[in-house]
Amino acid sequence: MQARAIVFPVVTALMVLTAAAAAQAAEISVVKPTNDETIHSNQGKLTVQLRRAGGPPGAGVRLVLDGAVLPKVYRANVIKLEGIDRGSHVLQAVLADAEGKRLAASTPVTFHMWQASRLFPSRK
């Protein structure tokens, strides 16, 4: 009976340490768009491709665009955004656990949204 009482806390401690190690090993990066890439889209559409490693099950991604956190939590590694205005933007991905605790953040990526001008309709 004493052996069980001693083993149970050790097993629990190992499970906690394993979960903590997984959270520490969490990594996320933005693969697309690449830094300084120009995106051509008159509708302001952007496909974001992420690479994730580690982290606990149920971890989600929040995107930060120009310093503002987008409201949706994403689970996929490919995310489609719409309505991005022309100009230069900074994008960052943040990996968070189910409670919203930040586990990892990508390096910020600057991209440029190009849209045809109404002043020069013949330009493509």
C-alpha cells in the first residue's frame, strides 16, 4: 500500500513535467507570406501558412495583424484572410493553450498588399 502511495505522486509529477516540457518546446513560424513579399490581390485576400511544433493538444493560433489581435482562434496551419487594405502590414502568429496562455510567438513578418489603382485601370 505504501508503494502505491509513493509511486502515484511520482507519476503525477512526471506527467506535469512532461506537459511543461511540451509547452516549452512549442514553436511557431510564418512560412507564407515571406518577409517583404508583395501580395497581388484586389480583394485583399491573403493565405497564411504556418509551421508548428510541440505544444499541448488543443493549442490554437491567434494572428496579430499590425499590432491588433484578430478575434478568431485558428487550429489549421493554412489560414485564409480577406479584406486586407493595400499597403505594408506586419503579421505575427501566437500559439496559445486552451486557456489562452501564450506558448510561443513567431518572428513578425512584413508583407505588402498590392491592389490595382482606380487611377490607372490599364495597369495589371
